[in-house]
Amino acid sequence: MILQGYIIIPDADLKEVNSELDLHIKLTLGEPRCLIFEVIHDQQNPNKLHVYEEFVDEHAFEYHQNRVKSSKWGRVTTRVERHYKITH
């Protein structure tokens, strides 16, 4: 399962989101059946993060989504705009 796209972070949340990003990446890469997880800062827009995720299957992707919802990352990113394409 692949998710790719980007998020736009409101100015008011930018500092907190950036401070939580490294831990979010570390925890996600530590999930069983996470194959690839990349988050890259946009070079022109500091409020934009490009996201690419690959998981072994839909169950692994759902596990990730559920973990994130109950994490600090989930709380600090509630107001970001998400622009994703998900393929199976």
C-alpha cells in the first residue's frame, strides 16, 4: 500500500510540527511491515512537507493510521491540509 502527496502546515503549528517530525519518522520506520517512510521539506515553501509511504499491505497501513491518530504527532497535525493519493 502506497501513500504519496504532501501536507501544508499552518504558520501557527509550524514550530511544533517540525519539533515532532523526527520522532514521528523514527516511530513509523520502527513499525512492523513499514517498507519506506520519507518526509521531505519543500525547498520553496517551509510550510509544505512531501510525504511518501509504503507498507506491506492494507493491515500494516491501517495499523500506522491508527497509531498516528493516538500519538502526539496526530494531535499536533490536526490542522494541516493533507493532499494524498493512496494506491493499493
